[in-house]
Amino acid sequence: MTDPTATVKKPFLYVVVCACGVAADVGRLITAALQRDWGVGVVATPQGLTFLDVAAVQEQTGHPVRSAWRAPGEARPLPPADAIAVAPASFNTINKWAAGISDTLALGILCEAYGMGVPTAVLPYLNAAQAAHPAYARSLEVLREMNVMIGTYEPHRPKAGGGADRFRWEEALDLLEPRLGRRA
């Protein structure tokens, strides 16, 4: 018989934010995750950090936004991730991640996640000209081989201001929750 007073630990989600036009709307994903009873922490690429209202994100999550490596001996500001959503994911981050390049905190976390078995979903946000580059298709294939779940966003036209209305933030949770035994 289970103890009804036992506390159930909320799963903790890292949201990796890249420098994309929709990044300022990451609060939509955070809100959806909090409503679904996740804890949330945000890790931004150095360029992605400039797209965020850092104070608002920190207030919403209750955690600092991470972008730089910790100093040796410095406490970890976020709990370990139970799952990771890369949203929005840039062309640059997708290609570096698939190539195993770990030159930022965000990429370091993503590269380690595979070896640690952390379920990861990616919601690419890029234009059709970038998506036409052969490296992109190869990178997506590598990520699929790594069991990364890839969102359904269709690249927007270049120079068109692009497709923010079609970006489905909640899709990251829908992809991840079954992997954690939660209902989507």
C-alpha cells in the first residue's frame, strides 16, 4: 500500500532556448509545463540569451536562467533534468549538437544528455533556405539516431518574418511526456 502523504517529485524540464525570432515567447512553453506539473529551468545559448526577458523568465520559473558554465566548486543552480526541450532550436544549434560540438553550456548539456539517457525533444525554428542546406537533413538524421524527438514545424519562407503563429510550443511536452510515463 502506498503512503498517501508521500510527496511525488515533479519532473524537471530544461528548456534550451536558441537565438530565434520566436524565443521571446518561451513563456508559453514554461506556462504549459507548469500547468502540467513540471518544474522548469531555462538554459539559453549566449545569443539566445539576448532574445529573452531574463527577469520575467526567472520570475516565472523560480530559477536563474543559465547561459555560462559554472565555476569549479560553484553550486548547481538547477536540479538535474528529467527531460529537455530545445525550443526554439536554431539551424546553428541543431548542426553543432549533431556534430558533437560542445562550445557553449547549452550544447554541453545537449551532448551529455544522450549519454545520460535524458529524453530530449527539439522544436526547430528556421527558414526554408537554411533547411535546404544538406547539413541540416544529415543533422536531423543523427539526432533521430540518438532518439531525439523532432517537432513538426515546417520552415518558413526566408525574409518573411516567419511562422511564429504556427510554432507549437506545447508539442515539446506532448513528445516528452510519454517517455516519462506521463499522459500527454
